[in-house]
Amino acid sequence: MAPRLNFSDWWGKDKERGTPVIVKMENPNFSIVEIDGPDAAFKPIEKSRGKNAKQVTWVLLLKANQAVGCVAWLATILWGLIGTIKNRLILRKGVSVASEKLGKSNLLFRIIKVCLGVSLVMLAFEVIAYFKGWHYFQNPNLYIPHTSDVLGLFHIIYVAWLDFRADYIAPSVQKLSTFCTVLFLIQSLDRLVLCLGCFYIKCKKIKPRIEGDPFKSDDLEGSNNGYYPMVLVQIPMCNEREVYEMSISAVCQLDWPKDRLLIQILDDSDNECIQELIKSEVAKWNQKGVNIIYRHRLVRTGYKAGNLKSAMSCDYVKDYEFVAIFDADFQPTPDFLKQTVPHFKDNPELGLVQTRWAFVNKDENLLTRLQNINLCFHFEVEQQVNGVFLNFFGFNGTAGIWRIKALEESGGWLERTTVEDMDIAVRAHLNGWKFIYLNDVRVLCEVPESFEAYRKQQHRWHSGPMQLFRVCLPAIVSSKISIWKKANLILLFFLLRKLILPFYSFTLFCVVLPLTMFIPEAKLPFWVVCYIPILMTLLNILPAPKSIPFIAPYLLFENTMSVTKFNAMVSGLFQLGSSYEWVVTKKAGRSSEPDLLAAAEKDLKAFGAPQISRGASESELSELNRLNKQKDETSTPVKKSNKIYRKELALSFLLLTASARSLLSAHGLHFYFLLFQGVTFLLVGLDLIGEQIS
């Protein structure tokens, strides 16, 4: 090893030369250190010695600069929000009022407006009383002044209001608060049990498995080629211009013997241009040897249920044993059938195999991220736990395979509700059929990117189950299934998860909580507002751990969506408004990464060398080019417009008014919750979440 040269030791042997030097400068910007000897600069210096008033001043200035930057950032956001409110609410630039055809929205909106007006009057009343020094609401025992304490007419009115509020209004509000809290606890317990069941499944590694290799032939002579039953694939669609091509392409590439597979494109489009485009796509794959047919109904009744019912009435369907259903934006992998169909082998009681959804646009914007949290919990926890322990869950309407015999024995597709998928699942369960959920098999699809599309989808998903509950209740009670399964269907599947959940979430956080600010005699426990919602939100986010940073927006947004869900639940339960109307969810046409690469390659070929057609005749290509040219000529650029959602805006002002009232009572947590919840309602009401609709 090379010798270490310690020059400091050599220097230390020399005698000190010269005198200590002190350097002084005018207006120094750094600390002055006195050097006494050659090694003084290398000796450790005490921390307190290195600090002086100038350093402390710079640290304070740095902190102040950061604080000013944060305040400026908040001020910029606030100024932008004020500008948006001015442009959209006052000047009405580029906005339109959202359609209020979803149930009894107008009635609910009128009720909210009345509550808002009353809350503003009460707030003004309390503010005047506060500045006059009548701080009775700060006393937990609510001291009511005697006649000798009355100080004028306004004071008499205020005292009368306090007396009336304490004797007549507060008890009713307190009972409603207690009732909603109990429902909240019951639903939270159900959510906790589901999470524990999912944890047990993960620990024990429980999942449906395929015994052996079903596609391996046991016949030595080779006459039997394995388990390849006849499979029918259906893609119902209606005006799906953005997604029809990639869904048809994905289904046509399924790895299954061509002579044992038939694909039905069930087109309910009323746009002739879209019909021709879909026909051309079907013809292209038909020429490639794929067994695919195009069907279009002349009488379009019953929406999706009517479309599927019409397709199942074809004579050739009797030759098929199973039917796989995909919505127009779903893209199954080529091995989808090989991963699902073998579960039916040697399992005659199995009626449905449901797979999981995966979303190609889950990171597109904040709205898609929040939807991904909900749907991940639904598939990872709800569907998986119910499938393992009960062999029953709600059919998701797509990405699943039915045994055709199970469909026929359960009555087939019915048009009586807008949730035909849940309807057939309940009837099949009542007939004794079992379901399997495959969490490992995923099918790509989209989630709505605009709030308008998401709002309509959620209305259909929450009004339909209440319609079905009204229709199916007598059949459930009179069925031959066990009492435990009847209780699960009525109490858990319908009442708790479809009725109680939207009821308490809207009533507790959008009605009772603001009321307790104006009626302080009615108490809402601290843990109801803080601890349990945060715990339940954490449980919801666990299946999507990458979404943990969005815990606060998710909690606030779910409370905001409770208005739409509550309104849909009421309209479906009492058959109000347009609860039977089916609105097709708007698609953006997002593709998976391989599809995007293929599309890019296609675009490059279009601008470069002439494109080679594969499996399409010249006449069909010319017809397709003509349709595309006609589409480009007739289509005019449409400006993106935003919607104004009146219920959400009215509720935002109501919650912000309640937050202002909470300041007078010094309710710290309640103030922040109401403030942020009111701002969230305001952002949603102004359509500032999600993509704009073109």
C-alpha cells in the first residue's frame, strides 16, 4: 500500500510565522472566521459559533419567500376559479345547462334551492346576533335568555327562534343524524368484512383452477382434438364510431378453431354512415376467413337487452353451447376463450364465468383515476369475495361467458329494466346456477373521460337495481333457494349496497352535517366526519395502491357523486322520470399500446408508400374511402363546450354557507370539511373535472 502523505503533520512541525490576520470588509455577506495558526481552519467549529444574526435573517427570508410563493399559488388558483365562475355562471361563455331529465332532478333542485335560501337567512340572522354579542350558540347548554334579558324586537325574534329550534327542530335532526350514523356503521362493517374476506383469499391463494390440460387430446388416434366446444361471441353496439374497429379486430383474433366459433356484430346504430363503416369492417374480416356476421334490427326496442334477445332467437344459436359477450369498447386477448371456457368442463352447475376489466385510459385525467379506484375495489374485493364464498355476484354485462342453457332456463334477456345484466344474474341464481369470477383474466376497456358521460352511466347503474328490486322481490321470496341466500340477496345485495349506501352518503354529508351547523343542539360525532370516512376510503384505495395520493380528492368526489346516485336510486325505486331511459356511454376510442403503435404505423404508410390491403377487395376499399371522404366533408369542427350542473352548484353554495356558519361556533374540523366539500361541489358544478365533451 502506498504511504500516506499527511501534509498537515509536516506543516505542524514548523514554527508559526507571522501574526494572526483578521480580514474586515464593508457590508460582508458571509461569516468572519478568525484563523489562529495553520490548523485553525481545519478544526471543528461549534454550531453556535457559526451562526450569526445575518444567517438567521437569510433563513427567515427564505421561509418567508416560500410562504409568499405558496400564497401566490393559492391566489392564482382562486383568481382563476373566480374568473371561471364569472365566465360560466354570469357571462355564460361556452357553456350550457346540463339536461335535467334524469329522474325527478327538478324537484330535488327546487328542494335544494329552498334549503339554500333558508340557510342564507339563518346565516344572516346568526351573524347579526354574533356582532350584537348574543353568543348563545357558543354555550353547550344553550342558555335561553329570560324576558328580563330581552333587548328589543329583533332580540325577541331571535330568542323565539332559539326556543323553537331547541324544542321542535333539534330533536328531529338528531334522530335523523343517529339513524344515518347507524346505517353508516352497518355499511362500514360490511365493507370491512369484504376486505377481510379478500385478505383471506390472498393469504390462502384461493382461486378457480383448471384441472389438467383440457386442450390435450386423450384419444391416441387423434380423432378427439381436446375440449373445444361451440362458442358464440356477441358484440352489441349502438353508434360506436370511435371503438367499433378495435373491438371487432380483437374478437376476430381470438385463438379458437374457426369452425367452432361464430361472431355476431349486433349493430343498433341509427346512423347510416356508421352502419356502412361497421359492415365494411365485418366484410374485411369475413374475407380473411373469420366466421363473422352483421345483424341490424329494424325495430330497435329494449335497448341492449332487446338487441341480445333478438340475436339469441336465431335458428343457428341452438348449435352453440356457450356465448361470450363484449361491449363495443372491450378488447379481449387472443387467449381469452382458452382461459375461461375450460372452467365449464365437468362442471354442469356452472352458468357464468366473469372476468375482470382493465382500463387503457385510467391515467387520462383526475376523473378516470377516481373511477379506477372504485372499479378496482369492485372487482378485486366485491366480485372476488362473492364469487369465492357465495358463487354469486352481479354480471357486469360484458367480458363474461354464459352457458346458453343457463340463459334459456332463467328466462333469457328481458327488457323490463336498464340493468339486464343484473336481472339475468339474479334469475339464474334463483334457478340454482353457480358463478365463477376470474380476477387474473383481464379485458381492456375504457372508463368515461367526461363528467357528463360518467354522470349518465352512474344514473343508469343506480336506478336500474331499484327497478329490478321492485320486480324481483316476489320471485326472491317465493324461490326455492335457502333462507341464507334470500337474506343475502334482499338485505346485502339490494338494500345495503344499492339503496342504503346512496341514501346515507347523501343525507349524512350533504343534509345532516350542514343542518348541525345551523342547529347546534343536534350533534354529529367527530369520528363520523373524520375517522370512519378516512378508514373506509383507505380500504377502498388498497386494491389500487398507486392511487393513495388521491385519497382526499376521492373522498370528496364520492360525496359529490352521492347527489346523482341518490337521485337515481329514488327515481328507480318509485319509477319516477326517465328511469327507464338508456343512454349510451360516450367513448373516446382509447387503444392499448400495441394498438397505438399499429395505428402510428398505418398513418406513416398513408403518407409514404401506397398501402397494401389485406383481405379486402378493390370495390370495398373504394366504398370505404368514399364513406371516409364523405364523413370528412360533412363533419364540421365542433367547439368543445362545458355543462353547468345546477344541483351541484346549489349544494356547493349551501355547504359553503354552512362552513361560514361553523366559524361562528368555532367548529374547526367541520369548517374545513364543509369548505373543501363545498369547493368540490363547485368544481363539479362548473364541469372542471374530467375531459370536455365535444
